Amino acid sequence: MKVSDILRVKGNTLFTVTPDESLAEAVQAMAEKDIGSLVVMEHGDLVGMLTFREVITVIAANGGSVGSTLVRKAMDDHPVTCTMETDLDEIRRIMLERHARYMPVMDQRMLMGVISFYDVAKAVVDSQNFENKMLKAYIRDWPAEGEGTLN
């Protein structure tokens, strides 16, 4: 299974923010849309990711407030990315190694979508459920002893 398979099921709705927007506005957008990340875009290019992890770090440093912080100061400016052709096993390995909960999907310099750890977990579970159904159907249709043999 590849990233393109996950995005085909998930859809490719993207929520973005610019680096010069206030963190307070970005947090408000995340809350309204019930999302855990925003892709940070500047002049059509991916320049960072803003996730609840970065927001919490700023809140902790500012005594419980985002204050007047800009997205640029809070964002991860070197997010790990993948392509549409990246294999699901590779995505799982990267996400675990880098503690990445969200990963932008790129095609050259074009942003194609974002996959989350949830999306990956759901794809794995769905795939395993399908395999289990196929195996159970195969076992259920297994010929009984002596059936299907040529005499």
C-alpha cells in the first residue's frame, strides 16, 4: 500500500497558514476545523508544519498563553515529508523514528495532501481486516477430508 492509496480514501482537503499569521489565529482555525495540524505555506512553497506539539511548546514557554507569537516562530521549519509513491511500511518507520504525527505529501514542490498517524493506523487496520475476511472465507471453503480428490 502506498501513500496515494491513503489519500484516495481520505481525500486531499488541505488547511494551510502563512508563517506571518498570528499563532492565536492558527490555533483558532485548528479548533474550528477540529484538526491537529496546519501546513505552513509561503509564496506557494511548503516552509513548515504547525501541529499541536509546537503550539503546546509555545504555551508552556509563555506561561500558558500564545501571546503575540507568529506561526513562523512556533512552526517546525524542517518537517519530514513523503511522496505519493512512498510505501506504507516506510511511512510507519519514519513516523515512529521522527515522532511525526503529521506528514506533508509532496510531488516535487507541489503539496498533495497531509497524512496523519491516524490515517496510517486506519489503513493498516483496514488492510488487516480485509486479509482476515479473505483468510476466513478461504478456510470456510476448505474441502473436507476426502473431498475433491480424484479416484
